[in-house]
Amino acid sequence: MDDVKRMLEGFADQAAEGLPDADIEADVARGRRALRRIKRRRRVTGVLCVAAVSAVGLAIGNQVKWWGTVDHEVAGGTTEPETAAATNTPATSSPATPSNSETMSVFGASVVELVANKQSWDAIDCGLAPKGWSAETPITNGRVVLSQPTMRTADSTAKVVLQVAPAARSLASVRVNEGTGKTFHIGTLNGRIAGQVKLPGQWLLVELPTGTVEWPDDALIRFMDSCTIN
């Protein structure tokens, strides 16, 4: 072991003889410069890390804000397009409203309005009458014709015709309704909607107009139920 140690020391002395004398001051200076470079690199690295973290934070914040904006626009929309659409939409006139004597059905046709009847119709007496309609003269025995003053015409299909008959007429597509102790038959007669009811001693037949106003079944039943035969 001692021989090996002495041999290694001899090798070290021989190697040291070929080296220049050590410059301690220069080595210390080089060491200080190396430390300063290391410190600068650490500062630069720290600044870069902070900048990178800030950039990532801003990017994430902007993305979240963008998604929030998109959701808001999809859900609620913006005001400007609606305003433009409202501006570009042509103005439309309001639909005509029915007169006081009429109401409107769901199909757009005017529906008859029944009011108290203040006229005397001779053999037939009805407590209700279609508003705006009046009896034509002369009134024949057992037959009353109602028409609108603004639609005086010889066409009887545009008028309401009430007739007294000893027997019931044959109606097509009959619908039977009972109420107030009476049986009301509603159907078609010669292409017109008609209704009839048995009153004491005789039948009352009511033929409705075509192409004027709509008569629902309940309105026709109320009209016939208000009538009596003198």
C-alpha cells in the first residue's frame, strides 16, 4: 500500500512540474465573473418565467371572457340586429275590426250577434233577432223574411227566412239538440243551413243566409228558442 501511495505521489509531482504557476487572483476573478453570470441568468430566467405565467393567465382569462360573450350572444342575442330587423320590416296595416253588430269567428268570418227584438212580426213572435237585420214588408201570414238594410236584394238565399209549417221538413245531415223542453233539429235544406223546432201545434222552420254571416248551432238554437207562434 505504501508503495502504491509513493508511486501516485511521484506521478502527481511529475504532472505538476509541467503546469504553470497558479494565479490565485486570476482564478478568484474568474470565479466572481462566473458567479455574476450565473446570477444574471437566474434573474433573466425568473423574469421570463413571470412573463410566461402572466401570458398564460391573460390567455386563459380572455378565452373565458370570449366563451362567456359567445354564450351571452347565443342565449340573448344583440340589440342592434333586432333594431335593424325592426327597421327593415315593412309596416303592416292593422286588421279590420268587426262592427259593433258582429263578432269574428276563429276562421275570420263575422258571427251573428243576437239582440232583443223590438219588432212585431205578426204570426211569428221572437224575443231575439240578429242585430242589424229587419223584417221586409209586407209580412205574409206565417212567413217572415229578414234582411240587412245595406243588402236589399231579391236573392232569398242571402236572407233569414222564418216559416210556419204543419209538419217537419226533411233535412240533410241532421244534428239533434235538446233543451228547455224542446228538440231542435239542425241540418241543410236545398244547400242552406236550416233549423226547425216543434212548437205547440206547428213547426217553425228557420233558413239561414249563405255567404253573409256565420250562425253557430248555439246561436241558431237560442234564436229558435226565443220564438213563438201566435
